[in-house]
Amino acid sequence: MQHGPHPVVSRREGWWIAVLTAVFGLWLVLWALVVPAFQAPDEPAHFDAAVHVATGSGWSAPGTLHVSNAVLAAQQEQAAGDASTWSTMSELLAAHPGDSTTVNQMTQHPPTAYAVDALVLRALHYGSLRWDHALVALRLVDALLVTPLALLAWAAVRRVTRSPRAALLAPIALFATPQLASIGASVTNDAPVLLLGGAVVWLATRLLTGDLRTRTLLALGVVTAALVWTKGTGLPAVPFTAVVALVAGAGVLSVGQRVVRTVVLLGTTAVLGCWWWVHNLVTYHRLQPDGYAAIRPHADFPPGEHPSAVHFADVSWGTIARTFWGSPGQRAQVSIGDLLTAVLTIVAVVVVLVWAFRRPRTGPDTRAAAWSLLVFPALLLALQTASSARAYLDTTQVAGTQGRYLFPGLLALVVLSALAWRRIPRTERGRGVLATGIALIAPAVGIYGLAVVSAWFWNAARGPLTSTGIARYEASGPVPFALVVGVAAVVAVGLTLAVVQVARDRRPGGTAHLDRSTDV
């Protein structure tokens, strides 16, 4: 597997990716400000877990942590309306001490993300903050963590495709997934998973495209360890990186050398990242205990009823697709539409399966890299489906199916999509037209998703936004509405300029001069 030189990063290209990364960060900030408090998936539980750690309550056994009365009181205040009457965190904790009977399932996860959130709360003297301001502060920290995903998407696509134009499209493509912004700008343990998962994929693309340095291999092991420290959805990265280490260097390194490198990689990941999972095996005799076990016990199917593969597939796969593209809300109750979701899913899957794994007409053979990258999202999907199937057979409920559980491997899907879409046109002009179309459609889907969410929460599910909806935001939103408009305007200008740049790029293949010393 020989790899030639990679395109030089020009000053202009570096400027554009810096702009797009900043615009993506502001896009996340916009979602953090628009989605009402506690209306992101599992956000009350995530926020409560952070508050528990910040107040020194420790980390309970899975299924034994209960939502604090203070957080329940905050939800009641929110339901009452006017934010001017809402309490500070200290006032809530003093007036509503102790925990409720509501189970908080988050202690089934490592405490890593919540320890970071607790440090942020303490640094901000959270007791003096109004509870919604404390929550928005954590949202903004998560948005900051996810912002580099745009830069990583650019770098990963550039390594594999060697096309600056395709690489510039990669961060723009992230806007096509409203659910990504909704999750990335909420209080959640998925935010660091998004960042670390993206870093794992980027380092994997470096190995797969000829960067065989030991420091790159060790960096992949360290980042993978940090990923599995954070959440169980990062565990599939371990076999994925093993595949990458075995494949990378084929034709340059012997099989024995690649096996040794794989052992070094897995050893680094195990030594640095296995502590929580060993703890689970020793203490609970399970790798991933169920935080809902106490409230979702075993149940038999009613007499005359049996498990249905058709029913399971319909609910499971339908839910995964809907909550991958855009179904925000605490209970994923807001959807960008079944038809749009179905079209996006079918087009994306068909294009990748048909074109991503073909031998390219020109340039280096990318098939080994493509098949290797597929392993990560495929494992995430397979393990989620298996876990959900076990739960269905045990409880009769199809649960635990979420599109966001595929997000650790999102950049692998972005790279595969970049490979696939570039192979559809057969002329340079066709590639330019297609690139411009994608640059227009991807942000349009994201903006539509934001409009749907804004109308749902602030305008009684009617659009466009009216003066009544604006007044409702002014009464219970975390910041003045004018600030939201200002952030939205900057995002719109940045995206418009990026689309114009893609449309004006007339270089053959969107590439610059080549230089063997380049290390992108």
C-alpha cells in the first residue's frame, strides 16, 4: 500500500478552515442558546450527575443514584415560566435538600465527563449562578469541546482524498446533521466522546495513509484510552484501532512488524484506559452494568405474543435513523420529518455502499483505508443493535436505540462519504457542480432543523417565529434574543462565504501543488 505526497496546505486554505471551524463553534453556541434548558436528551440526568459530583456526593453504584430534589425543583420552576423568578443553585440546594426517588442512570458510565463538569461548576462558583445559567455554562463548555470536530473532519478527509476542496466540504457537511449540534451543545457525556472519537478517526487516517511513525501509533493508543475512559460507546474504537494497525503499512512493513505494532497500540490503550472496565468486571461481574435495571426489570411477553423481528427492526432502525439526523428534545420528540430523514438515510447509505469501496480511476488505492474505516461505525451499529435486542427479549421493550450512539464514528462516515461522492461525477466540471450542491444542501438541512426546533419550543410548534415566540424567549431564555440573532447572523455570513469559496474553486480536483514534506 504505497502512498505518495499530500497536498500542501496553503495560507488561504488554512484561513478558510479556521473560519469554518469558528463558524461551526458558533453554530453549536446557537443551539446551546435556542434549545430550552433540560430539553436535550437525558439532560436533566447529566446535569444532576454533574451537580452531585460538584457537591461532593461521589459516584454511586449503577442504578442507585437518584436525581436530586434541587434539580427536580429547577424543572418545576422552568415549567412555571418567567425566568426572573428562578433560583440560584445555592437557593435550590438549600430549599430542596436530598435526593428524590427518580433513578439517575448515569452512574452506569465512567465519572470522567461529570468530574470535568464539576470542576467547571466549581470554577464558576455555581452556587451564585441561577440554575439555568449554570446549565448553559456547561453547554458552552461542551460546545467548545466539540468545535474542533470541524478541523478534524477537514484533516481526515484531506489525508484520504488528497483534495482540499473535498476537505473544505467536510466541516460544511457536519451542518447537515441537526442532531449533532443538538447533542454537542447540550450537557452530556457525548461531547467529549465526539471530540475523542473524531481524534481517533483522524489519527487512524494518518496511519492508513502512510504516517507509520511510532509517535502517531502511541498517540492513537492514548486518545483511544481517553475515549474509553469517558463512555462505553467508545469501546468499539479498540478493535477498530487494532484493525487499523494491522492494515497500515501493508507492503512497507512485514506482517510480524504490523502485529507487534498492534500489540503496542492495544497495550497502550489497555494500560491507560482499562481501569473503569476492570472495576466493573470485578465489582459487578459485567463490563457495562445497566443503570435502568432497577426500573426496567425482566418481563415476559403477554400470553399469545412473541418477540417479533419485524417489530424490532421497524422500531430500532427507524429510531436510529430519526435520532441520527434530527430528532431533538429531551425525549426526541421534535423531528425534522420522517420523509426527509428517510431520504437522507437512503441516499447516504446507497452512495457510500456503491462508490466508497471502488478502486479509484486515478491516484492511490484507497480501498484498504475505506474498509478499515467502515469497521468503527459498523461495530457501533452492531453492538447497539445486539444490546437493544437483548433488552427487547428481556423486557419486551425496544429500548437503547439512538442515532447519537453512532457519533463516535461519525468522522469515519464523513471520510467514506467524501470518497464516495467524489467518484460519482466523471468530469472535473461535474465534480465542481456536485461540490457546490453539497455545500448548499448540507447547511440548508441544518438551518431547517434549527427552524423546526425553534418553532416547536418557542412558537407553539408553528413557524416562522412570531413576536409571541420572541416574547416567550425573552421571558425564559438564557440570554437576550438580540444576542441569538447576532450569533445566527455571523453563522449565516460564514456559511455563505464558505459556499461561495467552494463554488469558485476551479483547481483540477480542488488540489494545490504537491510537496513531499507536507504533513497534514
